[in-house]
Amino acid sequence: MAKPAKPAPRWGDFSTTYTPVALTVAKTQPSVVWIALRTIPSFPDVAIMQQTPLEQINCVDTTEPPRSVLIIEDDDATADVLSIRLSQQGFTTYKAHTGHDGLALASAHHPNLVLLDLGLPDTSGLAVCQQLVDDPATCDIPIIILSGMQRPDIIRHSRSAGCRYYVRKPYDPNALLVLIDQAIEETELP
């Protein structure tokens, strides 16, 4: 007859030999790691650890600044939804409702990416795109145009103005996040 399997050890049951382990945590933003360890008689160096900020554990560099996106969109609801969604993904967002304000924010904050609507109240989104590309201070910022325009040549005009991607409204928000990540990664390559 076979022997029954040995049950898994419980907290406080130190009759089994334990092997110490190393913990590596990788996060891009400051965080707190909770580690609860019991003192094991055969390993007196292992003790109960309290809440420890990740920055105090020398295993991860958390000094990388968050990525940022400038949203130039005249519709408040659309701009707010984009801002909330991007913030949930760890982005810092800036919002402008006019082309003039968008150009000023781009120069002031130099975001990692610009999401640009074409139908702005004060100027054409294509003109804003061209100004961002022509300005030496902002020419390296990738631009994704989000628009519902149905003109047959709008994509060609958008690309010639300097945008990286053109996304037609309504769009899949998950696909947009993939494009945002891809556009930023492409500009960060050496």
C-alpha cells in the first residue's frame, strides 16, 4: 500500500527544512512591498519585515519619470475620457481645447506624445501638426491624429503634415493604447 502524501506545511510548522529565497520586484512607479516572513529556527537571519518602500530595497530603479501625453481635443468629454484612460495606464496627461493652447503646452511640457483632433475651434489640426513638426523644440514628439473626418485624402494630408498615425473616430481604446506605446517606443530607440 502506498504512503499518503505529506500535507503542505502551515505557518508555524517548522519541522521541515526550508530554503531561504530572494525576492525581486520590478515596478516602474514608486510602490510599497509587503513582506511577511516568520523567523525560522535554522535561519536566524530571516525575520519579520514591516512595510518597506520599494525605493529602500536596492533591487529596482524607480527614478524613471512617467510618460506624458498631450491631448489637443475641443470636445471636453472626449478629452476627459482619454485623460482618465491614460492616467490609469500610468501616463501624465495635459489637455488643451484649442490649437494655440496645445502648441503652448507642447513647448512648455515637451510630452512624449501628442493626441491631436483635426476639428479645433481656432485653427486646423493639420496646421497644429505642421507647426509642432516644424518647431525644433517639438519636432521629435510623435503625433497621433484622432479624427472623424471622412474626406478621402485626409490620411495622406495628415501624414504629409507630420503625424505618425491617423486613427479614425470611433476607435478601439485598446488599439489606441498599443499605438501610443509603439509610437513612444519608436522615438526612444537610439
